[in-house]
Amino acid sequence: PELEATVHAYADHAPLLEMRIRLRELSRESRRDRADRAFQSGQLVLAEEYYRELKQLEPLCVVASERLQEIESRRASAFARCRELVGRGSYKRAAEELQQLLQVFPGHAEAVLELQRCSGIAARIQTLVPDGLRELRRQRKFLQLERELIWLRDQRVPLRNFDEWLTQARERIQKANALFQNAESEVRSGRLRQAQKIAD
């Protein structure tokens, strides 16, 4: 600031003008060196900040523009890779990739939300596959089994026995509904013993 004031006061003084130009060049070089070091060390958020500062000083700086595009490309491709894993039903792997992405780009709001969602889904899948589903079958909780199987299908989780288990659950549900309707009919007709036999 003092130099700027002095240069303005002595605007026609050539050595001061040359010094001002040289200081600006040194400032640009210093900022570019910092940005390049941050970029090369993988500190992409910091590098992005430095390259943006450099672009403010020198709007036509090609290196800064290229590096900013590369940083954005890396961020976008890493997030796209995570979304692809989600699309294949690989929620645990997607959560791991999202954690890595957030180590590099901690301010990525979409990735934070997606990590929360994927972690929740992965935890639920882990409780269901395979032991949770087997336990539901063992306890004959076919309505809940059907709901969980449909939820897993909607999440694109590959299950080896999916069709078989879903068919079995639906058959048991239909059979239970038919028995209930028969028992209800018997109750309405006044045949309580017959209704009791069906209920047992």
C-alpha cells in the first residue's frame, strides 16, 4: 500500500513505475508457484483458490484457466463414478469413493448428501442380506419379507434367490389372505368352531 501511494505521488518517476511492474510480476509468479505446488501435491481445493486469485490478477492466464478446468473435471468425474456405483447397487463401494472424494473436495455439498444416503442404504442392506432376509423367512414374516425384497430390488441390489423368495412370500401372503377371508366368512355365518380351526 505504501509503495502504491508513493508510485501515485510520483507517477512520472520511471524507476518507481518499473519497480511496480516488477512487483506485480513477482506477485503473479509467487501465486502461480503456490498454485502449482498445491496442485501437484493433490491439494486441489487450495490450488483452485490460488488459481482463481491468479486469474483475478491476470484474466488471460492460460495455465490458470487450464488447471481450473482440470480441477473441475476431476471433481465431476469422481462424483460421476460414485453415481455409477449407486446405479449398479454398489452402495458400500460408492460410500467409500464418496469419502475419498470428500477428502479432496471437502466442500462438495452434493457428495456430502449422497454419502449420507449411500451410508444409510449400505447399512440397511448389510442388515438384510443375507441374514436378515433368512430370519424373516424363518419367522414366517412374509409381508415384511416382500417389502424388503421389493426395496432391495428398487435399490438395484443383486440377489441370487430374489425371484424365488419373492414368489414364495407372495404365495404365502395370498394363502394367508384366503384363510383369513374363509375364517371371516365362517364367523359371519355363525360357525365359530370352523373359524377357530381355520385360524389355528
